[in-house]
Amino acid sequence: MRIVVIAILLVGASFCMPAQSATPGPVRRASTRRASTRRPRHRVMRMQATAFTPATGATASGTVPHRGIVAADPAVLPLGSRIRVTGANSYNGTYTVTDTGSKVVGRHIDLCLRSVTEARRFGKKIVRVQLLRRGAGKEDARENDIAAR
């Protein structure tokens, strides 16, 4: 008798349960409303830093090489980007990406310094690079470079 009662209860309970579909329903995504009210986070990357000296000629963006600019891989930091470099001792500061280089690939930046001696003394360092503003290309690099001077 107990088995019959338990069987009836189980069968009755199964009719009260909602049917399980074989295909899952639509996935609900989190609201983007909250994210848009937040202050945007600036991306921070660890990069290898080296140094170069101004040579005769122009940078990839067409500007004259001078202190305060860097060369970077355009796939990582497009021309015109404004970055803040920390961990480079006396070379910490804000720079504009106005140049590229054949040896500047991936997470690597090349700071423009005044002299060969200064560049050799700088050597290679691992630094933190904070992306302040993502560049939009050559014209943007020229505008940002002029504004930064």
C-alpha cells in the first residue's frame, strides 16, 4: 500500500512540474546601463622599454623626433595614442606615440631621448604603460604631438 501511495505522489508531482525543453532558452545578458555610468578604466600594460635618439628625418606620423614621443607597434598602441609611462625612473611621464619601428614589435616601446649616451644608459627596462587616449592614426598623432608641446 505504501508503494502505491508513493507512486501516486511522484506521478502527481511530475504533472505539477514545468516541462523541461531540450533546447535552452535565450541567454539574458547583464544590463549595460550600469557599466555606462562608471568611469572608464584606463588599460595598464607591462612593456619592455628601450630608447633611441633623434635622427635626421621624420617619424612615421611625419613629425620631427623629439623628447616626449615614443615608437610603438601600431597593433598595440596606434599612432596618436597618449600614454603614461611609470617604472622608468627619471623618464616617467606622458608620451605621444608618433613613430613605429622595424624592431618595435608587440609590447615594446622606444622612448626618444636627447643623446646616444643617455639612450645607452637607459638600456632596457620593464615599465608600466597606461593608455590614456587611443590614437586614430597619422593625423591624430600630429595633432596630439603639437598639443603636447
